[in-house]
Amino acid sequence: MLLRLLLLMLCSGLGLAHAAPNLSPERLQTLADDPHWLNLGHYQRTYTGRWRSHVDDPDFFLATEGAEDPAAELRATLTALYQPATSGDRHAQCRYPSRTRWLRQQLPLIDLPVIECPEYQRWLADIDPDRSVLVFPAAYLNSPSSMFGHTLLRIDPPGTEANGTALLSYALNFGATTDAQDNSLMYAWKGLFGGYPGQFALLPYREKIGEYSRLENRDLWEYHLDLSREETRRLVEHVWELRDTRFDYYFFDENCSYRLLELLEVARPGLELTDRFPLTAIPADTVRAVMDAGLIVRTDYRPSRERELQARSGDLAADEQRWVRRLADGDASLHEAAWHALPAARRAVIQEATYRLLRYRAAGQARDPELAARSFRLLQAIHENPPPPLVLQRPTAAEQGHESRTLQLAVGSHEGRAFADYGLRMAYHDLADHLPGFPLGAQIELGHLRLRQYQGGHWQVQQLDLIDIRSLTPRTRLLQPWSWQVAAGLERVPGHAGDETLVSQLGGGAGMTWPLASSLQAFTLATVRLEHNRDHASVLSPAAGLNAGLLWRNPLGTLLLEGRGEQFTNGELRQQWQLTQQLEIDARQALRVNARYQHSRRHGETLEAGVELRWYLY
């Protein structure tokens, strides 16, 4: 009897030794309100003042109401940490190492059961996190999901810099899982309203290098972060907690860049990076926020294959570029007498440019034996007659460009009627904006609203661009991309009695752009347009047209001169000429002069001119 009593007391003692601490409601709430605990749960205040987690996967939470109640999730976590060790890798200490570490620091959890987590330990040892690098692949206009650029993290093991082994590091990426069957409209709709799931993924960095700089021809900027080994390890610990966890992906706010800011807040408690992005999180703006927080200690630049090809072929004469094309196409041989008649120094540059062109063409394509043999012969020739080192001018980094949000105030005259315009553009850049950090000929505008007040107090919506994208990429003898544009929204067009009619429109076009000088280019695009105009008999009026112009980067800023013509199926013919010159005051302000002439077969001609002050801000 006495022995049974002693055994019962011993078992009871062991049970008490592994019981969750009984915290007072005040202490529990204090811990639940701690910013780091809120960061671990990705909680944000809603407009009603309640908590709501950005995590959209119920399996992430231990409490039934954990997505909306940080205190309930904290209480459930403490209980789970004290569960018996029989569940192995599924134990809460193994599933939530970052939560466990923090709670150990906050509470005297000296009696926690000892849990072995072999799966987690192998994963962490394989990554061996030591340092962190924020990577920004520059914008790629030919991919809708990459128009704003992208950010990811590179996790370096010890000795990466000393040994030059960054390609052996891991890349931490947050991305949307899209459906290949979705058309462009469905893609845009789901992307805007969270229709795609987003997840974190760790994969070899060399694979991301290949994807961005070679397949998509995007420059890479690498920002070395001032995170210690402990902070980097804390970040990676939390990534383990988020494995296979689903977030709803929104292209403009809860996207790749926003999620990485959340991870940085976990790595270094006290950072408040996400607070700067309540509406949109444009990748370049998030890089700027990380820099403003003092986290960036050094920036490295990796040019794309396309930029390297342009740099190598940029000083080739016209006949030398023809040699590059002929050698790349197989229309000329390295054994021709005409080839050997060229100076050896020029042959060295031409054959390396040819090799780079072949590799550029081969990116993303199935292996072509003939192309591979041609490349090998060129490599042999390059080895025998090496060119001088490639000198690449480093472009302006994206975070050094202008802020993405713009306020506008304009005054002007429309057919003798004075007006004032008040504008707001949510994002991001147009053809005449400040150029540093952006390619000449690129435009991405979203959510551009312009209200007009005429003399006498009449107000009207003058413009609402839901989306306006233009990619005017110059064609050269070696690279011949297409230029294209797409736009949708509301705008004013000539109407009855000299008035203007607000119409909704959807349009696009494709064509070509040619470089006339280093800072001057001309473009021509064939266009189509679908318009809803109450002045027309039909509900929808289709039109075909032409858009042509000049884009000139000059000492004052950027000048855009363009003309448009559209022939509607109902007989309406509309023409427009517009001149815009931006005068750059500083990085955050600019003055813009606009003049526009319009002619309508049905409504006559109108002339408008104005001066606009623009402020760039976030």
C-alpha cells in the first residue's frame, strides 16, 4: 500500500513538473500584446481595431480562434509546448522553434520536456544560416507578374564572402502559385483580389540567378544586410514555422516584398518596416525602406545577359554588327578569308559578342546541337584571341529612383476656359517621369485619378486610369524586341458643343521602337480600342489606329511628342497631338508643361495647354 502511494506521488510530481505555467490574465495579455509575438503570428490591426492574422491557413494556428486572438494562440502554444515527447517532429517545440525560443526568454520554462527534432535540425544544419542578403531582380516588362520587380532573400552559410561561393547559398522566396490556364484578365483579377495562394520556398540561389538574369534578362541587385548570425538564424527559424503555410497573395500589397519585411521584423525585433505600407508595397519602395532603416551595408550588382551583350556590342560599327548576326545565324564562318582580314583586336570583340548573342538566344530553349557546336567553336576562338575585359557602366539602382506615389496640381486652359487639375497616382512611373532608376521607354501607371475644376466652380472627373502600361524597347541589329502597350480606364474625349464626354475604354497596341541617338528614340504602334461612349449609337464602339512619337531625354528632363489617330467603325475619326516636357526640380518634385491638340470628325477641334507641379512621395 505504501509503495503504491509513493508511486502515485511520484507520477503526480512528474505531471506537475511538465504542466504549462499558470499565468495571470494580465501577464498573459502583456505577452500577447508584445510586438514580437504579434510578428510571429503576422497579426495586424483591422480598421475596426481587432486583430487579424495575414496567415490564411488554419493549420498554422493551434487555437481555434488563433487567427483573430493572439492571447488565445499564446495560451494554446504554452499548453502544446508541455505535451509529452511522444509526437516527435510533430511536437509544438519542433513545429514552432521561433515561438519556443522567445517564450523561453520571456518565461522561466525550465521544466519543458526535452524534445528531439531531427527533421528540423537536419534542415537547419543544411542551410547553416549565417548572413542575409536582400536581392532585387529589376523590373521585367514582358512578364505581368514582374513589372514592378521582385525581392527575395539570400541566406549565406559561414565563409560565403571569403570563398566566393554565393551560388551555393539558398534563396528564400515568397511567390504566388498561379494557374497556367488563367487568361490575362483572370490573372489580373485574381492577383488584385487575393485569388492566388502564396507560399515561402527555399531553393538553391543559383536557380534564381538562372531564372532572373538569364531566362528573364533582369539585372540583379544584392543588398548585404546588417543582420547578425543570431538574427539570421531567428529569421530562418520562423521560415520553418511557415513551411507549407498559405497566405493569400495580393500583387500590390501583401506580396513578395511585404512578406520579406515581416521576416526582417522577426529577425530584429523593434523594426517597424511594414507600417510604411498600409496600401501598396512596391518592391523598389520596400528596398528603400530597408535602406532607410540602416540595414544595408553594401550593394552588389549582377548584370543580365542582355545588358552584358549590349555593353559588348555597343561600340561595334555597323559592318561589325553584321558580322555578329551572320556568325550567329550560321551565314558566315570563322575560316573565311574576309574574317581573317579583319584586325585581330576587332575579331576578338566580334566573336565574343557573337557568343553572348547565341547564349542570349538559347536561354530557356531546348538544346540545339548545331547551336551548341557553333558556341563551342566560338569559345575556342575566344580562348585563342581573348577580347579586352568587359567594362559595364553600373546603372542607377531602383531604390535611388523616384517614389512611386505622385500628387499633381495643374493649371491651364481648355478652349479658353481656365481650369485647375488635382491628381493622385498610386503607382508608379510614366514615360516623362524622373528617369534615374528606370529604363527610358517604360511606363507602368495604376490607379491614376485626375479631377478638374473649371472657372466658375464646375467639377468633373477628367481621368481615371486603372492600368496604363507601355513598353517601348528599342530595336537594334542584334536585339529586336516588340514594343507594346495596354490601357483601361476612364477619360475625356471631344463631345457635343465643345464639351467633353467621359468614356470608358480598353485598348492596346504593338509595334516597334528605334534608337535615333543615345537618349532619343522613335516609336510606332498599331492600336485597337474598345470604347463605351454615350454619344455613340452602339454600346461599344471599336476602333483601329496608329500611335507614333518621339521620346527624348534632354538636359531639362524628358520630352514626349506623340500623335494618335483612331478610326471607329461608326465613322468617327479622332486625332490627337500632345507635347509633354518634364522639368526636374529635384528627386521629389518636378514641373511639367503640357500642350494637346485634338480633332474629331464629329465634334471639331480643341486646344488645351497647362503647367503641372508634381510631388513624388510614398
